[in-house]
Amino acid sequence: LAAADDPVLLYGETGTGKEVAANFLHHQGPRAAQPFVAVNLACVPRELLESELFGHARGAFTGAERKKTGLFTEAGAGTLFLDEISELPLEHQPKFLRVLETRSFRPVGETREEPLRARLVFATNRDLRVMVKKGTFREDLYYRLAVLPVILPPLRERPEDIIPIAEHWLVRLAPAGTRFSDEARAALRGHDYPGNVRELVNVIRRLALFSAGKPIAGDLVQRML
């Protein structure tokens, strides 16, 4: 999907690496030399969302003392990653739908529209189809977002990845030569990781801190899980 210009929608539980996947798509595609801009919509106040995405003109509203460049412009011809798209307020969804349909947007307070040149990648840990049925997410917007859907499976469904990921981070975080014992490997594989890869990486951080460069025993892993 890296070479495509169509929107990608990444589904996955918290900690499965949605932003990592978005970054990978960007750097494997023809836009790799252009900006990669990421924003978590859950972190943007509702009243500032339109200005954050579209930008605004000087004097567009009280407190707008200078022109602001929005994320759509900041991303340029690169990739704009919008995490937690399920948090997009219902009142903003029609404007967002129009951006996707026309590939253009109008900064707040401006009279001219600007072209949207960035490739869009979205992510969510919620089932948007369920939200559509509940009336909290527009159906027409859902179909615009889900052109290229990708499911990132939780770590418990891909246990064969646990040890390679753990060893990768152990090399990065622990003193040279630190390794897992067979019992440690078994303990790592036996955990279900509700926090997914993020939880596993945090476990390795703790193990790297307390291992003191010695082989990591199974009981130490059990205490860190």
C-alpha cells in the first residue's frame, strides 16, 4: 500500500504499533523525502480542532492574532497521520468529508481554498462500523476513510513475534552481551500482553535496568510482567 495515494485506515488495539505502521508506509513510498506529520485527535480540544487541521487567518476569531498554518498545509506533499480518528467530533465530520471528496480545504477565516497534497493515513482502536450503527460516526465518511483498511493484530495472536521484538529491544536497551535464558524466553512467550507491543517494550526496559548485564532468568521476567 505504500505506493498508493488512497487513504489507509489502520485498525488495532492500543499498543499494536499503528503509528509505527504509518511511518513505515510513509518511508517505503514515493513520499519518503517529504514530511511525516502525526496528530492524535483525542489530544486536540474540540474548539481548536478546525484551526489545528485547516489553519486560520489573522483575526479569524478572538485571539487569532496571527496567521496559523494547519496540519494539512504542514504535511505538504508528505503524509498526514491522524490517530484516533474515531474521536473526530460529529459536528466536524461533514467538513472533513468534504476535504476527502474535493482534496481541498479552506483555512478558518480565509476565502480561498487550498489543495490537499498530502497522503492521509488514519488509525483507530474502535470499530467504526459499530459507531456508524450508533449514529456517532457518519457512514459516508467511514467509506471515504476505509479505502485501504489494514488490521494490526494484537500480540497475543502472533506469539511468534514476542521473542524477536524482545531481543531487538534488549540489544538497544541493555548492556552488551545481555541475553535471555530459556526460562526467560518461556516466561515472555507465556504472557498475553493486554498492552501489546508497548507493554512488551516496557517489560524489556525494566529487565534491562535490573539485569546488570547478566543473563536474564525466568523468575526475573515473572517479577517484571
